[in-house]
Amino acid sequence: MRLVFGAQATVNDPQLGVLRRRRGRWRGEVGLDHGPATIVVPVSLPGARRGPDPAALLLARRLGAEFDRCRASIEAALDEHRRDAGCPPLIDAVGPKPVGVAVVRLDGRHVLEVAYRVPWDDEHTLGAHFADGVLVELNGSILLP
């Protein structure tokens, strides 16, 4: 990891690419497998001015593997949320696209948060929180960091 200071502090991470510090968090972009394609979404990590939090950085580097391990659980939780809203099944077999990823603290530990905008709940952004291959929760309303 290489840290560069100037008008805006940047970190060049070998796995996550360039991260820039903005609004108190380290931000960049990551690719996530979504059906047959890879989509690029914003990523946000906590950390001080000197760099991203080391534990958060390690977790973010495992995003692809963790997301793959939790994909079925996330899809089931999104489907349950859709059914609870009284909406019919989705026609698109791939399901809702993630709109962002963050490392956040939940119950005193870092977890990955994948944000979703869904057609049945246009007032909220849903957050799938997961770590260690386990979906911790699907939060019905998060703020994108």
C-alpha cells in the first residue's frame, strides 16, 4: 500500500486500487459479480487521515469471496423482504443490483455492507451486513456512507 499526500490524500492498494479520503472515509470503486456480469460500485472504508483502518482494509480485500459465500443468504433475505412488502416475484432472475459497498462497525466489529435499491421499496436503501461467510442481517434502511 502506498500513501500519497497532497491536495487530497490517496492510497494505492494492490487489490482495491486507488482510495481517496473524502468526508472522513476512504473511497474508491470495486467490481462485484452480479449474474453473468461484473458491476463496478463505490466502496467506502473507515480510517484516519494516515490511511484506512487496517482491519477494515483486510475485510474489504476479502469482499469478493465473502460476497460469493453469502450470496444465497442475501438473495433469500431480499426475497423475504419483497414478500413481506406484498410484492410479486421479480421477473429478472438475477435480482437487485448492489449500489455500493462499505465496511462498517456493527455490534463492535467490522462487517461488510452491500447496499441495494429495490423496486418494491423506493424510499429506503437496504443493507446486507455479512462477515465470516455469514449474513448478519438485512437492514431495511441504511445511509450510504
